[in-house]
Amino acid sequence: MQRGRLDWRTVLNLGRLPESWRLGGIPDLPVVLTQSVIRKVTRDHGVTWDQLRMLQTAIHRPIAIFETQPGARVALTEMNVPDGDVVVAVHMGATQQNQVINDIRSIHNVRSLAA
């Protein structure tokens, strides 16, 4: 997952989420992250490559899950980074390449949201 190494169409499968997410209303579907989202969050949202490397572990232990709109949730993660906590936006039941998934649409450093 190093800069410039993945084609923009690359889809990373992060597995399935634990029961804590299902209790938060998210269906038991594969979770994916696209290269285009990686590019957006590293360029525009203050998320570092080191934070992205911790993402799969962090999303499996959310502090809280919030409904932001029907079909979408935002999770506050335990990611311990100098710039603050990290939130992950997930669209539930999206379709990608003929597969129904939970799609990570954005990742933000909480401090970047306040700016």
C-alpha cells in the first residue's frame, strides 16, 4: 500500500467486521477500500500512510458507531495517532463488481474535520 504502487481501480478486501459492527446496524458483508479512496484521504484528509497500515486492526475495535444517514455509518476508532482519533465512513450494502459489500467511503483524522 505504498504511494504509486496500486492502480486506481484496485480494491482492497479488509475482510468482515466483528459483531460489534453488526450490533451497530451494519450487515455482515465484506469490507472494501479502493485505491481512489486511499488517494483522497492521504491527499485531502490528513490521513497518513502509517495510519492506513493500522486501519484493518482499528476498524475491528471501534469506540463508537454513529448512523449518519440511512445506509451509512461512521465509526470512531481507537487508532492512537499524534494528530487525533480517526473516523471511518462506511456505506452499507453497496454494489461493486457485482458483489454486495460494506464500502469504506472516507477516512478522516478527527482534527482535520474541525479545520
